[in-house]
Amino acid sequence: MPFTPRVYQDKPARTTPVRAEDLAYFQSQYAAVMTDLGNLGMVIGDPGRRMRMIGCSIRNTGSGFQYIEDAQHQRVGFDTISQDDSGVTLGLSFDATRVVGLVVGQDETYAQRAIHPGASVGTDEILIRFGDDSGFYDYVQWDGSNWVSLTGFVTAGAMNATTGLITFTHKEAATDYGGSIEIRSANLRLSAEGRSKTSIGTLVYPYNSATSAKAPTTDMKFWITRPGSRPVKPSELTAASGNFWVVGFQEVPE
């Protein structure tokens, strides 16, 4: 059978308009195709439900928490980031309908410091708060004019000139009970007194005396410990390489 080449001709000009129902059908099909193309990155869960994965890493090098974005790190599904004393807020770049789940974890730098993060998750933003599980410890002494803290946990000290009660104010603990205070002196003894989430008190007595001291002396040196966890402000978490990881899923509209 001899080969007969097909002759192509220009399409003749349309002489009748496109029917409205045909145009509407085409537009609906086009929109559906474009939606499907845009949803290629979606995760399918239960039948009829679509989920979107979100993830990022954040770090505070001294000027506040920021997203890490470089050749090895990329955020997905997040846009804004802000912080205050209560925590770090991450804003989503899309509108979710329901929360599926989210995990926040610390890297090896903060794991060794016993810093743990936790999140309150919504459909438009995530609030991350931090805690310290290592307990608290400090070495505080009177240097002749001021109470001096070794670790910075104790922020202030004051001695009542009438009762002799010494009150050390410190960063907030999770509870108002527990903890100890010991004196490092062969000439003094102490009585542990009241405590709260932000303070611990003591009376100091010279040996062989039932009357408490009423003024601080340079041999007043104390070891102070408080057990348990405490909330940590984001501004306290600075590290050149330490970071926190965030990964989760949000349900999105069909």
C-alpha cells in the first residue's frame, strides 16, 4: 500500500461562538487540574483528607531566634517568627483547617544543657516555650560590699538588719518547695528558712551563739541548690551552633 502523506491545513476561522456551558465546564476542569498540580506536595492521610508537612530549624545567636536558611537548611510552611519572654511564635504561611501533630526537639547542644522545648499548636501559628530540667545551683558570697553570684542563678541578696534573715532572690523555679542552702565556713552555722519560686532564705549564727548575725561578713559563703525544672526565656538561649527542630503536619482544605 503506497504511503500517502497527510496534508495539514490552517484551522478555519470559527463562525459560531463557544457555548457558555462548554466554557464553564472547561474552566472548572482547568481549575481542578491546576489544584491537583499545586497539591502534588500534599500528604494523603485518611480518605478525603489532605495534609501538609511543615518543618524548620531555629537558632538564637544573640539577636533573637531566627529561621536557619542556608545551603543545608530550609524552612517549609513557615513565614514569620517573633519572640517575647513567654516563648517563640512561628507563623504558618498558609491556612490550615485542623492540627494533625507537631514535634519540637533540641539538638545535641541544648540536650547537654537539659533544655527541653514544648509547643502550643494552632492552625495559623505555633508557640514554643522552653524549660530547664537540670535544677539550679549557685555559689554566693559577701565580698565586703555586695552579694556575688558565681553562676548567675541568684540575682540579688539582702540581709534584714533587725532579724538577720538573708533572702536570696533567684530565677523562677517551677515549684515553691525543695532546695537547700549550705554555708562554707568553720565559724558559722545556719538555719534554712522560707522559700518561694523565686527566693530562698537563711539565718546565720556564730558557733556557740543562739543569736543570729545581723550584718554580713566575708566568711558568709553559701552553696545554693533548687531541684526540678524552671521556665526559660528565649533570650537566655543563645548559642553559635545550637538550634531547635520543628516538624509536623496540618490538615488543609480539599
